[in-house]
Amino acid sequence: MNAPDESKAPSPFSPKLVLGVAIIVAGLVLTLDNLGLIEAHTIFKLWPLVLVAMGIAKIRQEGSGGGMGGWFLVLGGSFMLLFTFARGHLAEALAPMLVVAVGILIVIKALKQNRGVPPELARSEDFLQGTAIFGGFKRRVLTQAFKGGELTAIFGGYEVDLRQATLESGQARIDVFVLFGGGEIRVPEGWEIANRATAIAGALNDSTHHGPATAEARPRLVITGLILFGGTEVKS
């Protein structure tokens, strides 16, 4: 019998645990209110925090790319807190950002479903994954059996360096999604770049140096995906 994998032990931080603790705390608050020590109605205004905590617990259980339920709990709780404590122009200004956040979550979920990356491949160190939302990231890939990847930039950007990597079986595919953002992919000289991405109000530019023509088959990197109001450049 194999020893249990301690690194994958289930976390005790679960939505049910959060709900149970919240009920206990509510009982204590009512007790202290009856004793005249606190005012329960003021503390109970914070009840949406329970939704936020349950959402975080659910996300931790499912992983950041898991179900949407946890994210909706977090957003729903945040939305309720906003309109409980925010007043006037502050609420009007922040409410649209919650709509943007919901849209981004739906996009991320749709990308995960459409890409259909097998779980074992997604966990591989030879597969590149990166997401930039209102930010950016840089990655240097050193694997000698690169199997491809998926890159996402929403109001953000990425820089990926593949110049020290080797393609598994001589070919790999990177799927990109760019929305109001940009990216840069650096590859070794001599790699063939096959552009299969769709760009709308954007572009995917191949600025690589292919080197002298040879009879041997060159490593081939296929780039697929969708670029909207942004761009990605491939350099060597």
C-alpha cells in the first residue's frame, strides 16, 4: 500500500467550517448584546464577510481555476459590503468595477473550458501557464522537453523567454488570450513560428531571425488564440 500524499491532504478550511464558526460567533454576539456589553446590530452589518470567507474557502478547495461558485460568493459578499458601508458617489464608482470583475471571471472560466488542457499536462513542469490581470509577469523556461503552454493577459502583460528551452518532439503550441494588454515571447534563432491566432484590433508580430535555410526540419512553435485590442510579439 502506498503512503498517503501529505502534500495533497485536504484543507480543514472549508465553507461548512466557516458557516459553523459564523453561527457560533453570532450566538456569542447575541449573548453579549443581551448582557448590554455590545450592540449586535452594528456587528451584524458585517455578515457579508461570511460569504467572502466561504468563497475563499471554496476557492482553496477547488483551486483558482476550479468552479465559479467560490468567486461568486466572494464577489457577492464584497458587493453587499460595498452597498452597506459605501455612500453616494463611492458606491456608484465602485459598483461598475464589480461588473468588470464578474466579466473577467466568466472569461477565465470560458478559456479553461475551451482550452481543455488535461489535468496531468497542466501539472507538468514542462507546460507553461501564466495569467496577468491588471498586472504582469515574466517567465524564463529552461525545460528540455517543452510541451506548450497557455498565456492570458487582461489589462496586463507578460514576457516569456524560451531561448534556453527545447521543444518536445520538435513542435509545441502556445495558446494566447490578450484583452487590452500585450505580451512578448522570445525564442531561439532558427525556430519556425506558425501564427494561427486571431487578432481583432490587435496583432501578433513575428520578429524572429530564422537564420540560413537548411534541409533539416526546424523546431516549430504554433501560436493560437485570440488577441483583442492588444498585441503579442515573438522575438529571437
